[in-house]
Amino acid sequence: MSTLNVDAIRTLAGAVPKASNLGLNVTGTILQVQFLQIDTTVASISVSANTDTVVTQLTVNITPSSTSSIIRLDTHIFHEWANAAAPTEAAWFFYRDTTKLAAAAASGRQCGISMSRLSFHNDAGSTPEIATYSYFDQPSSTSQITYKVGVRNHYATNFSLNRTINDTDNSQAERGMSFISATEIGG
């Protein structure tokens, strides 16, 4: 048996070819990462009661290189709900284009992937919440896909993105960052 060891493989144009273009069957390899991280954007987002809502500020596009790829989605959402009871009634999820990616529908329940994490109960003005979650998607596509953050709540209310509801200029009104990322993993 022979072994071939090389430091790097490049095309004549200097590009590093993908493993799949070399005829290699490599699984579990990160092929690309696309992300959107927002640190200066603040917004107030309205949510209707028991209705899926797209958080348009947290959207990322990715074009998988293979139909067998897995897309790992990750997000962190710094926010505060205007209704103090709303964090315990929120269900966060992702969209693949217009398809909701979440736990299967179950009668009248709020179905998602995760919920808002409370930082302090009974405060809807100066104490933010976070939602941090992941999802593994198998889109079976090589076309561009748009992934978005979505949320559903029992209450008709709003939440502030990357800031507290009151957003007063003092040390008790925090601001933060949010992101969404899509990582293509070779399948």
C-alpha cells in the first residue's frame, strides 16, 4: 500500500478545490459558514397572539454545495418582551425559506425549538432575555436557501431586539448583540 502526503492541493489558478471535486468522500467536514451578526441595529418587533412571526433582522442566505449536506443553524437573540409574562409563552424557531423548522404541531400548543431565557421575572422594561438555540437541517438542495429566525407567542405584544424595552441611558438598561449562522457540513 502506498501513502501520498501533500501540504496543499491547488488548481492552476491557485484556488483550493473542494473535497467533492477531487472525488473524495469526506463527511462531517465544514464546507462553509454564512452568518449575520448585528450589534448596532435595534428594533421593536410586533408579535400577534398565537401567530408565527418572522424576525426579518435575523436572516442569512446559504447555497449548499451538495444535496447530501447538513446545514447547522445557530442563533443568539438578545431581546426583551414588553409583557412580563411573554418570555414564558414564547416559542422560537427557524424558517427555511417559508418552511417552519420546529417541533411538530401539537394541537393548540406553541411549537418551536426553544424559549426565551428569563433573566429576572416580572420586569418588562429594563432586564433583557436571551434565546440561544441550534437546529440541524437537511434541505437536499443546491439552490440558495434563506434561513430566518421566527417566534410565536401566546400574547399579542412586542419585543425589543438588542436592547431593553425602556432603553434609558443608564447602567441598568443593557444593550447586546444578536446573530444567526448557517454552517454547511459535508454529508
